[in-house]
Amino acid sequence: MPYDYQYIMQIGNIVSLSGTTKMVLLESAKHVRQAQIRLPRFISEPVVTATVHSKQGSGTIFALWNIDYQDVESFSLVTFIAQNIQIGDESDLEFLCNFMVVGEIE
């Protein structure tokens, strides 16, 4: 199964996985975006950080309000959810999520 990271750095038993993934619109909610990534299973819940941006233009600001980590069968699943902080504004722009996940993998 392919994983959704582009870069890996390992120091001893600790691994840092990072990359960029496209955020998708949630059904009928142009003010919310979501992305999910599959990673190797971690021994315990890793440290996860992320940012959201659009390469199509500035002006619309999305902020992450939820990062969810789950172990699913033979891999880890991380879900990022972001929302437009300008209440009432909808956006058709494409947004990307840059992420870094650090921990011990199995």
C-alpha cells in the first residue's frame, strides 16, 4: 500500500514524515476543507503539525480546527479539517495541506 508522504528523515528510532496533500471540499460546504493521509503505523500517537494554503491566490484564510489520528488495520490515518475564518465567505480555490508527523513507527 502506498503511503501519502513525500519526505522521510530518521534519527535513531524516531522518524519524521512530511509532505503536501490536496484538501477536498466537504459536501455542500465551500467554507470547509478536509484531507486524509495514510502513513506507516506508529508505536504510539505521533506529534502532528500542519498548515493550509492556496497557490491560486491570497485573501481567503483557512485555519485547521481538527487533526485526528487513528490506527486502521496495517496503517495510520491522519485527517485534517480546516475552515475559512472569514465567516460566511465561501471559496472555490484549491487548498493544500503541508504536514509533518514525528514518532516511532512499528
